[in-house]
Amino acid sequence: MKFELSNLPRNCPDEDVIAEIKRVDVLVGKEKLTQTDYNKHAKMSSDGVKLRFGSWENALTTAGLGHKYIGTEITDKMRLQKAQQLTDQEVLKELKRVAEALDVKVIRRKDFDQHSEISSGTFISRFGGWQQALEKAGVGHKYSGTIITENMRKPKAKSLTNQDVLDELKRIAKLLNTESVSHEDVRHYSNVMSVGVATRRFGTWATAMEKAGLKISEKYNRAYSDEEYFENLLTVWTRYGRQPKYGEMDIQPSKIKANTYKGHFGSWRKALEAFVVRMNQEEKEFEEIIEHEKPTDIKSKTTKTVEIIKQTANTLIVEKREVGLGLRYKILSRDNFKCVKCGASPATDSQCRLHIDHKVPFSKGGRTIFENLQTLCEKCNLGKGNNFLN
């Protein structure tokens, strides 16, 4: 099973794009196929699809999925009049409709604009901001942008008090569900201050973290090995059940930021290509058995990877319990990044943790090979214990 990057070439035939839409539809498994859900799993973005077929509706219709188009439930008044002529109640009703149809934790303006004939800018001008509009529509909990105090609304960061700066760091940490905030986090998630504001106020970044009650990340000013980059990339790949996008490396569960990958490998594309090379290095990993000439004195040994040493007539066979990086990816990919027992997946439940399990337990002679490995969620794996899974 050769590992390859999962992007459709720009010049691929329309038939390949249609096949990809159908594949993602089966994977998503919902009554409607939105561009937001599609983009989470697709090998070609919805923007690329719309360039091919003129619109998202046309693409779905061509794929035989026209009934899965979310549409825009607008009245005749909405079709004939400009958005500014609609009442506040009418536009808020449309916002609620899109929020329910998207079924996502966070509603971004870009996502809304893809599924409504009313521009998100209408809500900014009507209600003073996207957050205020969401709150009036009763979906304020789906806002993830910067929460700004009255003092922060002043044009210059110098108007912020030290406590304002610390509160902003805490807000970002809470948003990302982490105990530490990086320079990249501030650049990406704050529109009221820069990294320099915190360092100038408190002398160093470490001091700012300490004052805010946050921890200094272990990765602060440290160098990563290639293996650490690949391990982290596999973690994020597992989270989404597909090849990660550049921006997704800046949020949990990634521990290494996108810019760090870019700096180390030269570009995000080159980082992915290096990952491919690393995966394919272990193409035959699951077939490999280490053999040695028969020694004169054989003694069992214990290692961190847990090895079982067996003596045959002329060879010494060493079998390892540890599942290598490449083999882990192949098992996860084969099982569609889901628990084979209950179907749980990090792509639909961020709290889900997937394990690679031996079908026949290692302690009972089960080998660390492709055929004897499976994907289980943490709950199912702990429930199985040292038993065979029926």
C-alpha cells in the first residue's frame, strides 16, 4: 500500500471530481452536503469544484446529489429586495436557518456567505459586529472571534492596561483549550495586540506567561527532530481523518505550528512530501522479522519497545510490540480513522482517542503485523483488556 498525498490534480477530468463529491458524501453521511462538511474531507476544495461547475448546486446536481443541496430558504421579498430593506427579524431568521443547517460548533462569516444570499456584512452594519448578530439570533455560543473589552476597543494597543494584556492571553488559551500560548497563537487569534506588546510590558514572553498563570511551552525556543514533526503530523491527520490543511496545524491537537513546519522544511508542501517519504520507508515494516545467526549464549532481554525473542534451529527471531509510525498510519487509514468496534472518530468527536490494538494480544503470541492490528477508541480498547475482540 503506497502512501501518497491526497489532493486531486487541478487538470483532472470532471469525472474524478464527481467521484470525489460522491466519496465525501458517503463519508459525511448527512441528509445535506454542505461546503463546510465537504471541505473537511475532500481532495479538492469546494471553491475548485465551483470553478468547474459554476456553482455548488450545479456540482451536486451533476453528481446526482441535487437533493442534498442546502439551498437558501428565502422569501419572495428576499429575492426581490436588497438585504438592507429587510427587517432585523427577517435577517436574524436567515442567520438561525443557516446556523441550524450547518450544524457546526463555530459559525464563521465565510461559511455563512457560502450558504446564504444575505451577506454577512449586512449583520456587521446592522448589529455592530458578527458576535452581536449571533447573540441576537440566539447562537452567540457559536462565535469564536476575539472578545474585546471597552478599553480594548480604543485604536492603539498602548491604551491597554497590563491586566488587559494578561486577560487577552488567558482568553486565547481558553479558546484553544491549552495551558500555554505561543507567538503564533497571538498573531492568529488576537486583533488587539501583537507579541511585542506582551514582551515589552513584562520584559520577556516567559514572564508574561507566568503573570497570566499560564505555562511555558516545552517547545518554546526548542528544536524538533524530523520524527517529532512526523508524529505530530500523524496526530493531526488522525484528528481530521484526512490530510491536514496548513491552518489546521495552528490549532489543537497540533503541538507544532504551521510556520514552524514551513521554516524547517522550506514550505508546507515540502513538509508533506517529507512525511510521504517517511511513511513509504516503512512500506514493508509489517512483514519484517529480524534474524540473527544463532548465538552461543542466548539470554532474554527487556527493552522499552517490549521485545519477544524466540530461538529456532538456526535463527533468533525478534518480534516487537511497538507499532512504527508508517504502520500506524496504514492501520488508521485502512480503518478510515475510526474505531472498528463502535465507529467513534476524532473527526466527529474531538474527545475521541484512537489506539492501535493487537487483535490477538501480544502477550498471547499475537504478532505486530498488518493483519493482526486494528483501530480501537480508548474506551473500547480499555474494555477489551488482554482478551480477544469478538
